[in-house]
Amino acid sequence: MIIQLLVVLGALYVGSRYGSLALGAISGIGLAILVLGFGMKPGSPPTDVIYIIIAAVTCAGMMHASGGMDWLIQIAERMLRKHPDRITFFAPLATFFLTVLVGTGHVVYTLMPIICDIALKKGIRPERPCAVASIASQVGITCSPIAAAVVAFTTISAANGFNVSIPQVLMVTIPACLCGLITASAFSYKRGKDLDKDPVFQKRCQDPELYHYMYGNSATTLDKEISKDAKRAVYIFLAALCLIVFFAGFQEMLPHYPKADGTTEVLKMNIVIQIVMISAAALMIIFCKAKPKVAVNGSVWQSGMVAVVAIYGIAWLADTYFSNYLTEMQAGLDDIVAKYNWTIAIALFLVSMLVNSQGATVVSMMPLAYSLGIPGPVLLGVLPSVYSYFFIPNYPSDIATVNFDRSGTTVIGKYLLNHSFMMPGMVCVVTSTIVSYFIASIVF
């Protein structure tokens, strides 16, 4: 059992070193060793979740291809430039809600240079808004109705007797994560030395080339002309989101089908999401001039497909191991889980740190958590803890944020863990999880 666990952890570790598609692919090597080498019975890949991700990413990718994403970024930029002195609070809110709308945190790459530019020109240390804004872009995943983590949680919960809808999940996670973000922003408000008192920054200013690099250019999207097709694509996308949330809240309005035993079953929400998202993508192609080739080459679609492969490999590997040793794990963890069921949050945090994916963490760990007898409301309460890949700063959005900060104040430290994202990440996730736990315990 221990040797096979080391195979699982080894595959995840090696995959995380290569990143991107490698995480899912190298998980396949671990799966091959367990199944073909040790003769373990293979688990089940999370096909329902994968289909939903493909549909949602295709829809978001089409909106991106039509120029709709540029319009959303422009709206966010106007708000930030209107209140530059509050950039440390407003920047994370902007990246958070962009992720909530689109279902992926990779939409922030266009907005991050703008956040840095506004802070720098206002004399605010860019590390303060940039670091917490990068954290916010990932925190929003557990608050998005089309994100893999949320959809996977509702699907797995329904299969284990906890019939929670997507709106009910969002009723818990959105206010909890907003509390976490506001707290992290407050902690970041006076973080580090002011630019006029920072000797490292002042030394950079004395170099004419560095000074021109920092202050000579202005990052903006306001000069882009937004077409009617782009705006129409955003409207279609928002309408699709509203339709999904509506059906999730009023499932009795969905079609019912007869079963062999004479009862009826309602159309499942995972099918509804796929139908709505694919249909919305088709409408964008027909009415918004969204070109499929442009969508395929875009960052939104590509990052989503990387997530599909990662979840496919990681979740299949984890399910194979856990399903074969479920009895032993139940026997060993029953006492701990019965007394301190909130400790599952620590396990989720550690797994997320290793696999770099909230969706993969939910898909691989929630079935095990339910099998250990942890109640659904508790698991919903600790859902924000599935984000921890800020801990080791190797995630693309964090690395990109460091590169976008022309002032050099957003950094990855000499000792790796002393980086700009550690404090806002820990404050946000811990606060969000505590608040979410209490909200879930009250609501359910």
C-alpha cells in the first residue's frame, strides 16, 4: 500500500516539475505501473466533468475569439483607472469576477499589466495589488457556475446523496471568498516599503534605461475598438450562464424521463450545462463571427484543454489507488474523521499544492471524503481550501504577474517560499474556508 502510494506521489511530483500537459500524461505512467505492474483494478476517469469542461471552455473560447473578452477587460480597466487610489482593493475584485464569469483564471493576463501600470503611475507599490489580484483570479474558480471544481463538486455530491445545486454552492463560496479577498487586500494595503522609501526601487530609477522601461510605456486596452459582434458574444455568454443558474435552481422545470421501475428521473444538470454551453458557442459562430481557428489558438481554450488532460490523468490515477484501498483507509481514519471532520480541508490543501488544479483536487479527493463518512455540508464548507498552488510559486498566473510588474517589487524570493503571493494567499484561503464553513453549517 505504501509502495503504491509512493508511485502515485512520484508521478504527481514528476508531472508538476514539467507542468502543463505533462501532469496528466505522466499520471498515466503511474496508472500503468499500478494496473499493469501491481495488478490493481483500474478506477474510473471523470468523464462527466471532462465533458462539461470541454463544453464550457469551447464557449468561453468562442467569446474570446469574437473579441468579447477584450470588452470585459475594458470594463474592468475603466473601473480601475477611475479609482487608482483604491487599486489594492479593486484590482482583486476585478480579476475575481472575471474568473467567476469565464470559469478560468487565465483571463487575467491582459489585465495584470494594466494593474501594475495604474499602481506604478499612482506611486503605489505594485506588489500590493498585483499579488492579491493574482490570488483572486484563482480564488474565483470555486465561485464560478461553469468552473470544473464547482460542477465536479455538485456532480459527485449528488452521487453520494448530498443534492446541492450550483446556486446553493455559490451562495456559500462567493460571500466567503469575498471576505477572504477583502481581508487579504487589507493586509496588503501597506505591505512592503512605499516606492519613495524603497532603496531597491530607487536604485532602479537611477538607471535611465530601467526608468524608461518602468515609466515610458502605458499598458491599456482602452484604445481597442470593440465591435458589435464582440458585445453580442458577451450577451450570449451571460445569457447562457443565467440559463444554467436558472435551471440549477428550478430543476423541476427540466424534462423528466420514465425509468424501467415505473418512476421518472429528471434531466441531469451536467447534461444541461453541456447543451447550453455548446449551443451558446454555436450561436457565437453564427451571429458573432467567432472563428473556431482563432478560438483554438487562444489562451482561454488552450488552458482549458490543458486542464482537461490534467484532470483526466490525475483523477483516474487517484481513483484507482483510493478505490482499491478504501476499506483500509476507512478503518484507519474513521476516528479522526468522526471527531475532526474539518481536517479534510488540510488534505485538500496539500493535494491542491501537489496537483496545481482545483478541479483535479475535487474530482480525486471528494469521492474519498464522502466514502469516509464526511457530511456534504462540511465538504461544501471547506471547498475554498482546494486552492493552494500559490504556496510553491510555479503556477503560470503567478509567474506572469512577476514578469508583468515592471517595478520589480513582485518577486519570488531567494528561498522559494518567501514570495509575494504567500501572505495574501494564506490569508485569503484560511479566511475564506473559515467563513465558508460557518455559512454552510448555518444554511444546511
